[in-house]
Amino acid sequence: MNGFSRKPTGLPPEVSSFIEGAEKRTEQPPAPVEPRELPWNAPGVRGDLIKTFNIRLPEPYHLKLAYIAEHTPHSMHNFCMDVLKSAIDAEIEGLTGKRSKS
């Protein structure tokens, strides 16, 4: 025997309805962000202004990047820029549902 003498009672109706309401899910995707709200579309943002961003790579990846630069026409910087800009645009398109203007 487990020591319980009676069956537990149900929850009060207001608690049950609260729980049922909390479990309902809507399957609507979030609304895409409006272009005017995106920081790269703000007035005064310049495409010709270059900003610096340093990246820390584990040594094996730094050596791989150097290998790519030695065996292709790309410099380490140009290779990273091409790959990174494409990845950023793809991620932005996934987040906003709109193609990013380069």
C-alpha cells in the first residue's frame, strides 16, 4: 500500500481554464520586420564607410585560411569578406523574410 487514503480532487474550474488557455499555441510565424526599422536602412548609413571587426580563430582554422590564401587567388581578407557577407545576407533573409540589399 502506498499510504494515500483517497484520490486527489480535480483543480478548481478557473485554474483548469487558465492552464488550458496557456497550452493553446498559435502556429502563426512572427511578422517580418519592416525595412524602416532595420538599422542598416537608417538614414546616414554609408555603404562606402568600412568598419573594423576583429575575429579570433583557433590556430588550425587560421592555418587553413592561410592555406586557402596561398592556393587560390584570394587573400585571407578577401576570402573571409566574400564568405561572411554572403552568410550575413542569408541569415538576414531568414530573419526578416526579405533579401538584404548589399
